[in-house]
Amino acid sequence: MEMLLLESEEKMQKSLDVLKRELANIRSTRAAPSMLDHIHVEYYGASTPLIQLAGVSAPEPRLLVISVYDKGAVGDVEKAILKSDLSLTPQTDGATIRLYLPELTRERRQELIKQVKHRLEEARVSIRNVRRDSNDEAKRMKGDGVSEDQIKDAQDEIQKLTDQFVKKAEELAHQKEEGILAV
């Protein structure tokens, strides 16, 4: 039973980690280098993560500076940024690309909050699916000499884990929403 609980906790943590990564990709009012983590650049015929081709910094709250290591890749990086879902226009100066984040409109903030809520719901479903699978696994152990009380205790522990991870996911989403709504 202990192994089942550890596996459940590990799987729920993975769901939470995915939520963290997805929320980091959603734009808020402040520029963050993690906004570019999901961008891949077509570099010499291979899809390469932007963070392997350039250094990214946020010297100001609404500015991202991308220092491309290979000057020949600047055009490819620009194309990748333009193709991305960020809706930002890069300004190039040699091997440096600047991305100015415009002020968010009320409508755009509401769209971003909808995205956050959607990602949160996906995380909740994922965590609950882990709970369901773990409970099913616990029920299957009945024939292996595990008592009804042990199965019930394991299901109670799995429910506690589920509640704990859903709460963490909701806290992450709430923090992101506050970041989007901050002026």
C-alpha cells in the first residue's frame, strides 16, 4: 500500500509540474524569460529550444532582451517569435532582439484568465484521474491478502493527497491570475 501512495503522490506532483510550466508560458503584466521557454527555432534543419540559442533577460518590467549566440540565427529566432502565440513583434539590433510587452487591455486580461482557468481545470482532471487509477489499483489488491480496512485507509490517504494537490494547483492559478490583473 505504501508503494501505491508514493506512486500516486509522484504522479500528482508531475501534474502540478506541468501546470507550473504551462502557467509560466502565459503572459502576465511583467516580462519573464520563462515566457519564451516553449519557443522552438528552426536552426540548421533542427527544431531547437530558444533557450539553447540565446540568453534571455528581463531588465525592465515590460521588456525582454534576447542575446542570440550565433548572429546567423537571429533571423530564425525572429521568425520563431513571430510564429509563436505571444503576439509580440521583435526589434533587432545586431545579435540582440528586444521584445516590448504592450500594456494589457481588459479584454486580453480576461482571455488570459480564461486560459489560466482552463489549465487549472486540466490539472484538476489529471490529479483526479490519478486518484481514480490509484483507487482501482487498491481495490485490485483485495484478492492479494489485503484487508478491507487497509484498502479503505489507502483510499482515504489517496483522497487526502488529491485534496492537497488540487489545493496547490488552485493556489498557483490564483497567483497567476493576480499577476495578470496587477496594473
